Amino acid sequence: MNNYVSSIMVGVIRFIMSIITAVLVNRFGRRVLCMSSSAGMTITMLVMVVFFKYYEVHTEETRIFPLLPLVCVIFNVMFSMVGMLPIPWILVGELFPLEVRSIMSGVVICIAQCFIFIFVKIYPDMISFLNFSGTLGTFLAASVVALVFCKYVLPETKNKSLQEIEDCFKNRKSGGLEGYDNRGFVLNPESFKTDEIFTVQVH
């Protein structure tokens, strides 16, 4: 497939999925979409790792389902746009308290862009040292870590105002951040004393 056509296809898919995500995010919540997104990315990456690893070993065999990697890439882009790409930018504006929100939002965005730059630059070297299947395996591991993080750490902020979220962190209201279908972390009430910093408990 022509490189320009591939780029246009990815751009169109991301545009369409971003619209769908905007509709779904307040219906299912941030955490559910992030879990679904990382799970879908894990599955598509796993399929591609197995596919390319097999044909790296059996180089003499004719590839069956040669379009399978393309299908996996398309679905990977779709799943990434459901949660893991757009929603973190929403959470940046929700989870930081007002006093540091502007500064920390800039810091987080800067760090994210630095990581993107680094991985773009080292990607050819990763292919050289790890082969294509090994490089995909690295991204597979990252997807698994993201899934575990979303399952056990990420709080649900659906249907909560910025003030409510901040109050939850300050323990001014009962229930912490245990909103809609949240099994992520909750704040430890005992830790909210003068001159003490809050701690987190993981279920």
C-alpha cells in the first residue's frame, strides 16, 4: 500500500474514532474506556508479535493471511483512539488541583511529547537490535502495563465536577473517588491530618 494512502487512512480512522470517543466518554466513563482501549491494543499487538515471530523463524514459508498485520494496525489505531490517546489529556485537566493545574498540565504534556520524540528516534535502532517482533513485543508490554494501571490505579471521574474531584482528594466528602464502577485507588482517610501527605491504597 502506498505510504501516503496509509497515512491518510490512519488519519481518517483517528478522526472518526475521536468523534465516537467524545460521545462515549461521558456514558461509560474514563476508566472503562481506557481499560477497553488498552485491552484491545494488547490483543492486536499480541497477534502481530506472534505473526511476525513465526515468519522470522519460518522464513521459507509463504505468508498466510498477508493482510493480517494491516488489519491489526487498523484495529490498534481504533482501540488507541477509544481511550489511551485522548482520555489522558482529559484527566490532566481533572486530577490536578487548581493551584498547580496549569503548571502540571504543561509539565505532563512536555514529558509526553519528549517520550514520543524519543521513541520515534530510537524506533529504527529497536528494529535493528530486537527485530520487528521484538519491537512490537515492547509495545505489547507497554499495553499490558497500561491495562493493569487502568484496572487497579486509575480513578473514575465520570459525572464529577472539578471541585468535587478536588474535594475527594482532600477527603472533604466521603467515598473518595469511588464513583461510577470504580475499582481503582481510594484515598486513606487516616492520612488526612495536619502536616501529613495523603497515601493511596490499592484494592
